[in-house]
Amino acid sequence: MEIGAQLFTLRNFCTNLSDFSETLKKVADIGYKTVQVSGVCPYEPEWLAAELKKNDLRCVLTHTNVAADPLQTAKNHDVFDCQYAGLGYYDFDGTWENYNNFLQQFTPVAQILRDNGKYFMYHNHNKEFQKLDGKHIFGRLAED
């Protein structure tokens, strides 16, 4: 098992590239080897690749706007050698319409990422434990 630093927790220290760079250095200095990049300032993939290399870190997952351009997301992730592109949050409201909208929007995104050697990742929050016809949304997501 690898333990990495989830940068969303450190997002207030990553609001510009200079601070983001310093945060990566500090994360590496305390012994982390992997990071999840989420909630940080905008960056170019080449910049992130260089910063990761400089600090002997690997990005193992991002939370990004994968739906905006999943093909470009996959290409960007190639630059900094990250296989997993994640969505940080979806506002499930406990209705079938909302759930089906999620599937309609993100199933093609997941397929484009997969076709380009990446995986779509999603983790739960409290909203995924609402039930639709007696079954938790999170369980339905795993099945669908």
C-alpha cells in the first residue's frame, strides 16, 4: 500500500504556481512519494511534470473537470504520467433524473478516458448514500 498526500487538503497553499511548487517540495521533504492533485491553481501539464520530477513525486490521481474535454484530459495526464482522472464531486439530489443525468454525462467521458489509457475515478461524499428505490446511489454507481 502506498500512502500519498491529497492536495485538496493543502489547496490554500497552492493558489499560485510559486506556492504550489513550494508545497510539492514540502510534501516531498516530509517523505511522501505520491500526490493526488486537486483543488490547486491552474497549471500546465508540462509544469506539473517538471515539478513532480524535481521533487521525486508521482501524481497518481487528479480531480479535474474531466467532462469539459476528456480527450485533452487524457493527453494532459500522459504528460505527467497519471493514469487516473477523477471527478471531485457531483451534486446528487436523490432523484432518478439527476442520477440518469450523471450517467448520461459521465459514461461517455469514462469511455473516452479508457480508450486513451486512463481511468475515470469517483469517490463518494454523503449525497451518494441517498437511496433510489431502496438502494444507495453509490451502490448503483458501482453497478452501472
